[in-house]
Amino acid sequence: MQLLNQINEKNIRGIVIDVSMVDVIDSYISFVLSETAGMAKAMGCYTVICGIQPQVALTLAQMGVKLKDIFTASSLEDAMDILDRLD
């Protein structure tokens, strides 16, 4: 909720979620990421997730998880480039 409040109060156009240090993203976490991105999108804000480790990406794919409304990038720098192009 705090993130969404900040998006609203500061008119933020894009957020980056860096998960490069995360070893496991389960179905609940992927749901929370998707829902947060969906709410951010409804507020006019793009979401880019970066740093998904290969084993995490494989697990998400095997579980059939789709991160809707989220752009992906391999690094924080790439994520910032995506936001620059979207704005």
C-alpha cells in the first residue's frame, strides 16, 4: 500500500522492482507482484521487474505464472532504459 500511496502522491510514472537477490519467488509473491503492477498501471505507472535469476524464471514458467502488466529486464540499467523509452 505504501508504494501505491507514493505513486499517487508523487505522480510517479514508473517503478522498478529489483529481485536480483531473491532466490525463490513462489505463486503468492508472483501474485502480489502482478496485482501491484496492475494497480500501478491503473494509476498510470509502468512496472519493470529486473534481475530475475534463471532458476527463478524457470520455476515461474513451470508453474505457469504470468507476470501481467510487468515489463522485464535483466539488469537495473536495462530497467531504467525501458522506463525512459516508455515515458
